[in-house]
Amino acid sequence: MLVRDVTVNGRTYGWPARPLVVVCLDGSAFEYIDRAIVAGVAPFLRSLVSSGFFRLVHSALPSITNTNNASIVTGVPPAVHGIIGNFFLDRSTGEAVMMNDASFLRAETILSAFSRAGARVAIVTAKDKLRRLLCHDVDGPCLSIEAKGVEVYSAELSERALAEGVGLLESAAPNIMYVSTSDYVQHKHAPGEAAANRFYAALDRSLAAIDRLGATLVVTADHGMRAKADTAGRVRAVFLQDVVDDWLGRDTARVVLPITDPYVRHHGSLGSCAMVYLGAEPVIVEAPALVERINGLRGIDVAVAHAEACRRFDLPLDRTGDIVVFADAETVIGTRATEHDLSALDAPLRSHGGRAEQQVPMLVNRRAGDIAVAAKTQLHNYDAFDVGLNRCE
Ligand SMILES: [Zn+2]
């Protein structure tokens, strides 16, 4: 095997001296890990926090699953890789398009680049939708636990994903492995709840096993998670399509929610990001009055017009709405109240998507060399492979 650096999407990654395992713990706001540590059930994660490398970093925006998994495996933000969520509006057809497969991914993954260079690469995902997005052009084991028949709405799905990763590390001896879990537990349970602590205890055991096998381990998350219901359990939502219909006339503007996905029991398609489209072309006079009105709504963190939003949030010009809207930490955005079936939710809503869920941990089982220099700029979860391959001692 030719050992050499691999350059992909403008970054050069060193060949792994020992196996590198990058783990994306879906929906893991640091509070989940912290509370499990305090409860004494996550001794390995505790050791990472106290003696490995630990930083709170930013996720890509919107703070949702596919966007961030795509960012982590490509090392670049959505402006480059193009995956801004599960759905975007195709302006030429007026249709909301689902982008759950690799044909929408515009950047090569670090995984496929190393695979092409002759590295042994392995990928394990909890959900099958992510396997299809991430495994493109990778020659090596790529599997999802969902495809093995495990219940998708379960803690087991993620626990098995990590356990499978441990098994593959032993049996397939990959140079590079990526493991991605699901956020079923975090959508349902707050940090410190018994079910959450049980879950992190199980993850902790597998992470410790990866460490014992001698791999460099980088643990991060795709997004955080926050309570989006009031104390009575009622969802705090801005139904933005209803609002703009009321202001402008029905269907004058179109609200698309990037978090919309078929797994409705997680969040009823309610997250903290929305894209507002005003017409077939990106609007040049960027509807400043509408931006201002949306900014004035209770529960809204910020509304930003297209060009500025793409600049500020690293979003792709052609897949971003005329106005990008983030709800605040306690609030989600829906389309019309009648379009969200919340009967499938079996716990008070917890969700993500906004800037308030952008902070995630990065934990490494080695010292990371010149990270102090890099810390001058904001570290992101999509620096995980850079940290693991270029900055660890
Ligand atoms: Zn997620």
C-alpha cells in the first residue's frame, strides 16, 4: 500500500499511522455526555473530557443530520457539498426535492478519497438513509443497522451501530472508519434522564473498546438538541406558512422545512430552520420588509436574506431559499398548523435545526498538537478528520 497524503476538497490529510475512527453521536449536545459522566455511567467519556482533547465546536447550519454528516465526511460546509437538509425547493419545477442520496452530494468524501488511494475504509450508520448518502464510491464494508432489521425507533439501533464498529475494527482492520448513530433517544429524552444515561453508558462501553483496540478516536455530533415544548408539553411553534399566507396572500411565498423527513415520530417535521421562497428565481431585491417582519415574530432567532445568509452560514446559493429563518432555542418552525401531524409524537417535542443547537462536543483520545493555533478560528465538527489525521500526536 502506498502511504501518502490525500487531498480532498482543498484540504490535505495525512495517511493514518494507526486506525482512525470518527464517530458522529447524533443529537449529542454536550449536556447528554456531561450528565452521564456526573451520574458515573460514562467513565471512558469522562477520561476524554479530562485527559484527552475536548472542545465545544460548531456544527454546520442548518443543524440537522444529513447536512452535518455530509459536512463531517467531506470536511467542508454545505456551501461546498450542497446538502442543506433533507429537502430543498427546485426553483425550476417548484417541487420540494428530497436529497437523501449521493447524487446531490457535490463534494467527494474523505472516505472515498482514501478508499481510492488504497486505504481500507469502513462505514457503519444507524439509519439506511445515511448509508446511501455516505457510502458512495467507497470500496469496503458499508452497512446500516436499520438494514439488518433492527427497529428504527430504538436506542438499540445506535448501540448496535457502535458495537458493529468495534467488531469491524477487529475483523476488517480498517485504516479509516466512520460510525454514525441516530438521535431517537435525544428526541425523546432530556440530558440526565435515566433512559439517556443508560444509552450513553452503552455507547461509552463501545467507545472504550475502540480505544483499547489502539485506534485514534474522534467523537463529535451532528447537532445538539433542545426542548421545544412548554411545561405543559405543548409544542412552541411558529407556523410560518400560515403567517406569510396571512401577510401576503395564500401561496405567494413558499415555506420549505429542510428537516422534513419520513421519520415523523422523531419530530413531526418540526425543526428550527425554514427556507422561504418568493419565486422561481433568487430574489434580487431581497424582500427586506418581509425579512424584517419575520425577524419581529416571537420565537424567531434570526431571518436573513439569501445572499447574506449564504455568506454568513456557508450555504449553497442555488439550494438556499430567498430568506433563511432560524427559530430560537425554545421554538420550532412549521409550515401550516394543519400540515403537521403531532399525534405520532409520544413525548414533548425536542428538536434541532437552528443556531441554538449548533454547539456540539469534539472529543479525542489523543493529545492534539497545534490545535491551540487552530483554535483561533472556530473549529467545526467537520474538522474531525483534520484533527484525527493531521493534529493528533
Ligand atoms: Zn441528527
